[in-house]
Amino acid sequence: MNKTILRNYAKLIVKMGVNVQKGQDVIINASVDDNYFVKYVVEECYKAKARKVTVDWSSDDVTRLHYKYQKAKTLGEVTDWRKAKLQYEVETLPARIHIESNDPDALNGLDQDKITEARRLSGPIIMEYREKMDNKYQWTICGIPGVKWAKKVFPNETKTNAMKKMWEAIAKTTRLDGDPIENWQKHNANLKEKYTALNNLKIKTLHYKASNGTDFSVSINPNMIFEGGDESTLGGVVYNPNMPTEECFTSPDRHTANGVVYASKPLSVMGKVVDNFGFKFENGKIVQVIAKNPEHKEVLEKLISLDEGARQLGEVALVPFDSPVNQTGLLFYNTLYDENACCHLAIGRAFEECIKDFQNKTEEEIKAIDLNKSMIHVDFMIGTADLDIVAETYDGKTVQIFKNGTWAF
């Protein structure tokens, strides 16, 4: 990829993604293989007057060795120095940029029990600090090609061609053609138009049906609203948490999911790709994991056992089947991209920022809405070319929201 595209993408991430503020610290999470791009992001942060930029480097190979040789207790330990680092972030609220390029199969063949136990030990402790930062800082997740990821998506191409094609796909889905910042301003306005229409309907229940067997319903608390595109911190700083994004989303009433829903795309979860699966819900909880592959079923059962909230829904998201991501015709094996290809649900943590007039609510008022709590938030795709979604509104109307996989209005 030429330097102009790399610089434009880096500028987009810094300006429209996290919207770095003058004097703000920035933390970038990236693979050691991404240095060729990260340097442009760091430079753009400083051009935006960041005070200090820190890069937290990672490596799939090294992470795999940690999981192979360390005990679960060691893997799940949150040391005092790490707690001090998290507390420092709570106090200083740095902007965070997550650059994804990981191998979707990075943890294949490892002990899933160990991975599950390690997450169970560390998750609640880390979540305490993250909750103190919620809605107070800017963050964004974006992607660049990694060789193993690119070869997963383009298995019949050489490494060079696979990387080239991945860059082309990422450029398309993140609207890098022409003026990327203007493109995103228009895109955010379009998403706002959609979620405003949804909010005006005052939706009570969503009913999903598709020929793959999905027959599912879930309700929306009247205190919740749909959002999409850019968001703002409690201090009023606007940012885009996901690049790309095509969704209008909210958090449902966690007690109301009923029926069966089938995934329409594979999912990379806990370092392993699982496919051909579904969940059966009763009164808000997953009561059955459905999967053709016993190993995949085991991974999903371990995922939903991490805590009580892992069995319940934290998000419903509406994405047209003809979205730019889906128009690439690619399966990305990466949730950031695949979730923006079609409609999806997420098990785990809900979004407090989707509470109506959230910034003016007291802690007691927020707790009373009873949103789902969990250390995880895992999206899985359910959109199909024939998915129909019908809404029942609080004033007793029935409205077709999606017809044949896309917007019906």
C-alpha cells in the first residue's frame, strides 16, 4: 500500500476515530508486525497535539507461548504494577487506539480450559477499572492486514497478493477513497437518520425470522435508544469507536430473549474460528448451544460460562445485508468487519450509553434499568439475504423494519 493511503488512513483514525485532544495522552495497542503503519499513527497523534503517545506491542507467537507454558493462575493474575497502570489510566483518561491484524487461528490447539480460567480470574478485576472509565474517554478499533490474517481470507493467493487484496478491502470498507474525513461525516449523518427513525417508532419488541431456522424475539426497555456511527464522551468529545461501522444498535431487556437464532457467519472467538452454530434462548438466557462441530460447541459453552452475564444479550444491531462490508464478498474472520456486514447480536456486556438521556442519569437510575453485566462482549452475525425483522411498538403498531435482509423503510 502506498504511503499516501497509509498516511490518510492514519489521519482518519486520529482525527475521526479517537479525535485526539490537545494535551491528551494516547495509548496504541498493536502487533509488532504493524510498525510500518503504527509510525504514521503516532506521528498523526503528535500533529494533533497529543502530549505523549505510548505503544503497547503484542505478538501472536509470544501470546501463544504464554498460554502454552504458564499456569492458568499466572495467566489470570493482575499484578500490582498492572493495577497501578490501570488506575493511572482511570485518572488521566488517555485516548486508546486498537489496531487489529491478528491471526484468527492464533490460539488453535491450546488448552481451552486454561484460557477460560485465566479470563475468569482477570476479567472481573480489569472490568472494575474499565467501568470507571466508561464514556469518559475516546477509543477506536480499526484494522490493517496481517500476513496470516490475509492468507486466511485469501488462501489461494501469495502472501504479497493476499496483503494487497486485504488492504484494498480495508480501504473500501473504511471509505478511504477521495476525502476520507468528509466521507465519514456523510456516513455518520446517514446512520443518524436511520437510528432517529428507529427511536421515533418507540420499539417494544423485535421479531426475527429467516429460512436458516432463526425464529427469535427480544424486547427493548422504553428507557433505551438506538445509536450508530459517532459517539461522544460525557465531556462532549465526539469520536468513532468502530472503523468500519454500518450498524444501528441498542441494548435489549436482558430477560426477554426467546427462541432460536443461528449464526450466518463464522466467528473468531478465544483464538479459534467456530462456525455452523446457534443459540436457544429462554427468558433471556442461553439454555442450549447448537453446533455441528463438538469442538466448536465446547468453545462456545466455555465462553458463555465465563460469568452469569455471558449467557444473556448485551446488544442488538441492525445492519443491511447489502452493506459495503458485505459487498466485498469476503468473510473477514474478524468481528470488527464481519459484524458490519449484516445484522448481529452480542452476548455479554450492555451499553449504558444507549440509555436515553444517559449523561443526566444518576447511578441509581442507571442500575434500575437492569442492563446486562459481563466481563465479555462477543458479537455474532445473524443477518441473511432473507432475514425479516418486524417490530411491535409501545403504542401497539406493527412495523416491518427489515425485509429480505435490508431496511424496509
